[in-house]
Amino acid sequence: MIQYYDSVAIEQLEKIFRANLINGISGYKPANLIGSISKKGEANLAIFSSVIHLGANPALLGLIVRPASVPRHSYENMKETGFFTINHIHENFAEKAHFTSAKFDRGVSEFAACKLSEEYLNDFIAPYVKESTIKIGLKLVDEIPIKLNNTILMIGKIEHIYVPKEIISETGNVALDVVNDVAIAGLESYYKVSKLATFPYAKVSNII
């Protein structure tokens, strides 16, 4: 049996149900922890499922920040310092990572509250997650407001990458399943990642 919703029905759904449905219907998304710090030295850590690849030359990643109508510590820190980190979430600390989404007061460190470790590498101002195997340091280079729902696309230029050499193939592919990366669908559902296949480069002569 297929459940059908039109636009009117979607708007009338209960808030949490609608958020889970719309968040999950797009499919699996990467699970990442965004590390940032204020000018006062207050470290912040928050889970995001909106990190997207924007280009490899220059190396750019983006993430969506929710409306700043209420305090958004990650956004405020990125704006203050101009730097942030993206840290992959793995199976062994997925639950701790999940609870960084709780609404902590400004002076409370999610690192400490959720029992995760701050790590500072190569004089980069923003904190990494020590428990994360794959870590990325970025410089904020642009932000694009999305008028329809007041969210913001934050664009970061990759300045540092930390990844185990043994999981990078000769062609640069990263074996995310080897480090037990997790994915997110909805607001609180996490999934294991397993590799299905590696297909040849997509060109007409390779089509079966």
C-alpha cells in the first residue's frame, strides 16, 4: 500500500512527523559533527546532516544552517572566527554525537556534555573531534541566504584533511565503510554504511 501526500496534506502534518518525513524522504545523508569556537574560546559541537560537496577545484563544501531567529552557536562562531571543522561520525560514538543536537546554553561545551574530546591540530583555531577518523578543517568563504525558509548555505574552503592513508584508493576514492561511518535519515535514525560496488567511469562506451 502506497501512502500519498499532496502539498496541502504535507503542510497539515504534525510538526515532528512532518520534519522526520521530509528529512528522511530525500534518502540517506552524511552524519557529521561541526566543530567551532567563539572569540571568547567557547568550543561548540553540533551534529549536521546537510553537508554537501560543492566542487573539487577549489575544494568547497557547504552546509545548511537553520534560521538565526534563535541563537545558533555554530553559525555565530563561524561568523566570528571564519573557521570550522567537519568530523565524520562513526558507529562507536554515534549516540554521543546525536545528543549534541540538544539545546545547550551558550557557556556549555557539547564536547564535555556529550563526552567527546576536543582536538586542535596544526594551529587551526577550530576544534576537531579526536574520536573521529576523518576530519576536515575549513575556512568560511561565503554564505547564501535561502529566502523561502530563511536558512543559510554556509560555504567553506577545505584547508586541512585528515584521513587514514590505507582507506584511500589509487584513484582517490575513500572507503567510508572501513572506518564504520554512519548515515542519517530523519531526525534521529542512524544507519550503517556498506559498500555495494565500484562501477567504471560513466561514459557512453562503458554502458552495458
